[in-house]
Amino acid sequence: MQVVLIEDSDAGRLIGKRGASIQRLREQSGAELKLLSTDESRELGVVGKRVLRVSAPSAAVVDRACALV
């Protein structure tokens, strides 16, 4: 699993309308992407950004997903 920090202001763009953008990224990369809420990110000590967790069966898939983000 890899963690990517996303600016709060970019979270909506990453998710897309009705989740379309993040779903497309999941399909293109083959990775599981979970964008934590502002509160969840804050609980991890991250302020002003959102935590995106990227996980997949292989490091290559994780890397591909991170490159697409």
C-alpha cells in the first residue's frame, strides 16, 4: 500500500462527478483507491490535505495508479 497526499482543493476533481473520475482511475490502474475524508486524514495528523490510500496485489500496479493520479 502507498499513501499519496492530495490537496483539499483537488479532492473533488479526483473523485469526479458521482465518483466517475476515481472509478475510471481504479479501472485503468487495477488498484484499489480510497480517499479518506478530511476528518479521517486529520486523525492521521494530516492537515490541509487528504490521504489517498493506493493498494494492489503488486508494486507495479500501485506505481501505475500513483502515476495516473
